[in-house]
Amino acid sequence: MQIVGYGTAPTSADDHATLHVASEGSVEREPLAPGRNLEYALEDRHCAGRVTDDAHEYCARESAPYCDRHASRWPCARCTGECDLPIDACHEEHAVYLAAFAPDTCKVGVTRSWRLDTRLREQGADRAAHLRTVADGRVAREIEAELAVDVGDSVRTPAKIAGMHRDVDEAAWRSCLADFEAVETFDFEYGLALGERPMVETMAAGTVLGTKGRVLVLERAGGRYAVDLRDLVGYEVTEGRTDRNLQSSLGAFG
């Protein structure tokens, strides 16, 4: 078996992030519901191949999570509006937004208007503000590039994990919004109720506490651990917990 992908952004109490596990060409999407016990031991890691519908194309190349042949390159990733609208989605109505991550980090971003709530959850945003709606992706990217000079347009996963046990600093959020008139604001809850920062680990064994964006939070042996789901992609797995030593937080000894 191999972990070949994941799904994020649950949009209701009955919807959960998923871990995608391939076996003999087929793919199972396993819900990461709170309370579920994961029992996968990580083995060798290599390219995760390609998933189409529920079928999996195996790839033995050493590059992980994907080799050059199977890497997906999104043409809009670094776009600043100097383009000819290369994909169909570019022609759709777009939203420009601010997203906040506890305790005091803020970024600007864009997405198709109908995906705004989903996109914010995909990133694990704690707060957000819809700033503008524009006709297409090119206009949105132009505005994003302009605002990013002062606000920034990315937040790395380690920074998000570092604030997972914190609340958004209200003064910092007000300062971020000060120069804008928001169309709508958002306040997200992920149900994790963390009293301290979880330890960062790459593992797939433990009791699921929940997910925030692409970060899975597991409880194991008295400790709480944050796992970047992308870091699991490509691993061959066997059923049964690993016996390797894990970092422990101070709270694990209380």
C-alpha cells in the first residue's frame, strides 16, 4: 500500500479530510474523522504516481512526493496578471481576500468566487476578509501582486503549526484590515482545542483529533502531533504502528 494523496477543507460537520491510500491499482479515500485510530507504519518513500478517479498509476522513481513525470504544475501559481488567461478557470469571477493565521500572520490571496469558503479552509485560515470581487483571474492576480508588496501572499506550513494552539491577536487583525473595507468577514473553528503547540512529526499512527487545512493532528502516547499531510504522500505503508521514538511535549508528562 502507498499513500498517494489527501483531501482537505471539510465544509460541514459530516465532511472530513481524507487520506488516499492505493493498493494494487485502486484507491481508497479514508476519512480523517475525529476519534479514528490510524494504524499505518511508514516504510520507503518514492513517487506517488498518478491518481485518476479511483485508479492509481504506480511509479517507482525515487523523487517524492512526485517525480518530474508526475508532478503537477499549476500555471497560476506565480502569476501576477501578465498572462493571456491560459486556463478556463481564469475567465470566471474571482474574489480577492485576506487570510489570517494565529497569532498575527496575514496574507492576501485570490480564488474563484464560488470557492472562497473552501479555499480559506484548505489553507487552515483562522480569520478572513473578502475584499473585492472582480471579473476574472487576471484582474485578481494584478490586485494580489500589488497588495502582496505590503501584506505578503504566502504563509508556510511550519508557521501555521506554530500558532495552532493560539488565538488570532485582535489588534494585529484590525491592523491588517485597517486599509480595507471588507465585503464579508469569516471566523473559522476547527474543533482542535489545543492547549499547547503540537509537536511536528511525520507519521500516520494515532488517534485523529482533527485537521486544519492540510495539517493532521494526532494524539499518541500522551502527546499531540501535527502532521503535514503532504509529507505523507509517497510513503509505502503497512498496517500496524511504528515503534520508533517520538518527540514528546512537556504536556505529555503531566
